[in-house]
Amino acid sequence: MITKSPSGALSPYYYKGGYFHGIHYGSYFEDSQALLSMIKDEEHFILNSPQKRRVLIDLYETRLTKELTLQIVEHIERMKHKIVKLAITTDKRSLHRLQKAFRKKTILGDGQLYFCTDMEEAKTWLVCDHCFCSFSACSKI
């Protein structure tokens, strides 16, 4: 059954032979309160679903402050038992900030977390169980 997540993404989203759950945290610009409200709604949605998910988080055009970055890391930590794989896409500066924050906390297991500036590459990684990144804009943790 196809439904929409609270952020408006089709869930599950079919892509190249696999499925994932998309989360749109992008285009919040500097409105951190609205983003935190959406984070709460998405978290509730995922935690109350019976299945584990492959998740893509889009953070393009959202200004990540240090506080907001920590909130996102804590959000993922609360949902980690529902996540099979997680890909996060955003601009290079925000990507670096997120990678640093995630490295400080070991939330997901080896090979479960992927950072990328290219949305298509992130989607491909999510649906592929044998993909290895060979692009400079991506990094796997």
C-alpha cells in the first residue's frame, strides 16, 4: 500500500528495483521550529509502523546550525531500530557538519549510513545491497 509520509514523500517509494522511505527535511531554510515539528511527525510515523525501512533524508536548502544538527542526530538515534539503511543528502558544507556529528556518536552499524550531495546516487545506494561508493561527493560510514 502506497501512502505519504508526514513530509509529503511517497512511502514506500519504488526506485530501480527497490523501495525506500523518503523524508523531505529540505527547503526549511532558517525555520528550525517548523523543521523540528516535521521531525517529530516523521519520527512518530516511523516508530509506529511495523516495518524496518531504508530511509532517504533530503536536507537541501535547510540551514543546519550546530543545535539543529544535534537534534537530527538524536532523531536518528531514537529511530535506529527501525532503520535498515540511511542515506542523507544535502550541500557539501552541511554534509561535513552532519558527518562530524554522526562520527561522534556511533548510532548505526557499519555500512548502514551514507552521506551524499547527489540525490540519485543516494537513492541507488539505498536500494542496492552490494553498492560501494566510488564518487567523491559521497561517503559511507
